[in-house]
Amino acid sequence: MAKRAPKPSAEVEPMLAPPAAPAEAPPVHPITLLDKVIGHPQAKKNLQTALHSGRVHHAWIFHGPAGVGKLTTAVAFAAALLDPTTQPDLGGNLAPEPGSAVQNLIRAGTHPDLHIIAKELAAISRVDQVRKSKQQGIAKDVVEEFLIEPATRSRTLHNDSRAGKVFIVDEAELLGPPAQNALLKTLEEPPAGTVIILITSAEERLLPTIRSRAQRVPFSPLDEQEMLKWLSRRSGDAGIGAVEPAKRSWLLRFACGSPGAADIALANDLFSWDQALRPALDQIERGQYPVGAASAMAALIDDRAGASIKGRPEASKDAANKAWARRLLSFVAEDLRSRLRLRTAKKSSADVEGDAPAQRLLSAIDAVAAAEGYLASNVNQTMVIENLVAQMAAEPVGTA
């Protein structure tokens, strides 16, 4: 079934998301109909073709950029597979009855035959060592406990649905070789009525033997109109009202077609980060040194880290600082990439080579990547940030 959210612990890094629901609350899947998924017309067409065929393949890979709707589509596909009410609608597409018992279970995250596998399941593993892990990948034990073993058991709900059980592995690129090899055996000899969907933004990290046994469905970033439609729906669902024009313009540019990135930005008010850091990044683009930028970044990290552990005596401030430092670096990198896209949208490669600000942005992006590496190597966080600012402000070779 869709597993309950694990209880946060000191080993679990704070999520870049709104405050978590209570530990006993199951995940909620508000979209369970394929035609309600925004964008991805070709992907939805491919899935409809599979549904109409009557013989749905047992293994799928949904691949594409992070946050564009792969998991949302996978849940909607699973909803059609698990619901015996699925039949042609007025447009000829196969769809379940929106108010059916199965749809209600899936929306509530409590369908016993829909299993969503994510690295966070380590926190409720039966294996003590796995529970204490830092959840940087999806462990083999997690795959065995929450996918391979349940796949061998009988389905819970017995009806005339197209599939008996559906397993969705989110961030499948986090599966290490042992976990992938364990999963491969199930893909080679799948239990009857079982469908496995791997969600990944880095398909190349999956073993060739896994890729060869799965139907591949590509996903792309949403276009501006689709993003505006998503934003309108999100604003209404969350009751937050319309996003003001200045923030909306920035959000669309920052998200670059990823509703997931936009949702993170809205939930964590990253627009305030843009306002705080924009003058410094403007100076870097112009080739000037941003005085005070390192201390400003440190203050943003400390503020968010403190807020994320407030009321959680078991949480680690050090772990929170490291998590938010990584996220600030990710934010800066995306801002720099956004600036670079604006500068190079209509330029040839030769024009880009002669554009000093574009070269500065490229160099700054490389500096952020290096800083991420230093942070992962446990270099002192203050030193990493100070060095990053110095490197971003340094004039690239050949442009001085």
C-alpha cells in the first residue's frame, strides 16, 4: 500500500518543502485521472494506447527532468490500472469513475495494492542499520522489504482491474547496483498482474539490463501556458490566492518548466532569496565583487536551518545547516542558469564566446558545482561560502 510517512528523526535531513503532515498521515494524491495531468500529451497518449491494448507491459521507465510531473502521471496511470470501473469516456480515452471506491483510496494514499517506494522508507525498515542510514540512496533492503516481497503476495483487493498491484519507485536513479540487481530478478520474472514503474531524472544511472526490460516514456518541461495552468490550479487548491505578477514572472523563469521546482520555491518563499541575493548576482554578472554576499548567504542558511528544527529537540542543527547550504547552492546555480538562458537565447556559439557576462555566468556556475563538491567532502561551510563568492567574482580566463 502507499506507505505512511516516516517519523522525522535526527538522521533525516529537513525537507525543502512545507512543514510535514503528522507522522501518521498517509501521502495524498489529489490527481488520479490521466486527463487531469497538465501537459505531456505524448506520454499520456502512449499510456492510453497501453490501456486500450488490454495487455499492459509489466515494467515502465518514466524519465525526464525533475519535478515535471512523472510521479503524478504514474499515480494516475496506476489509478486506471487498479480500478475495475476504468472504461472509455466520451472522448474515447479510458478512465475510471472519479468517485469510485478505488479512486477514493488512491487519493487518500491508502490503496493496499499501490506501493510507492522512496528513500524515506528506510526510516521504517525492519533492518536497524537501514533505519539509521542517512537516506542518500534507496537501499537493497528497502527494495526487498517494500517491493520484492510484497510483489510475491496476493493482491488485497480482488476485482476485474487491469492490474492487481502497482509499484512506483520514485527517484529510481538512487538505486545502487545491489538494489538494481535485486530488482532485476523481479523484472525478469514478474508475478502475474504486477506493474512496476521506475521514475527517474537520470535514466543513464539505471542498468542497461533494467532499461532493456522496460517500456520507456519520456517527459519534458512544461511550456509557459502549461505552467500558468498549473500555477492557477495550485493557487486554488492551496487557497493561497493568485501569485502577484512580479513573483509569477520570477517563478516561471526560475522553475524552467518544472512544477516541482515552482512548488518548492512557493512553499519555501525562495522569492525572498531572490530579493536578498539579486544585487550580489547582478554584480557578479557585471564582473564586480559583491561585498557582503558571503555573510548574506550564511544568514539565509542559518535562518532556514533554525526554522526547520524548531520544536524538534531530536533534530541536528549541524545537519540542518548542511542541508540548507546545499539547497542555497542549488538555488544560486539555478538563478545563474536562468540568467545564462536569457543572455544566450538568440545567440550563436560564437556570440556566446564573445559575451563577457555570459562567460562570467558559465564560470560562476562551475564555481557553484565545485562548492557543492567541497560541501559534500565536509569542508567547513563558512569557508565554502566565502570561497564560492570569491570564485564567482573572479574574472574568467580570456575575458579580462
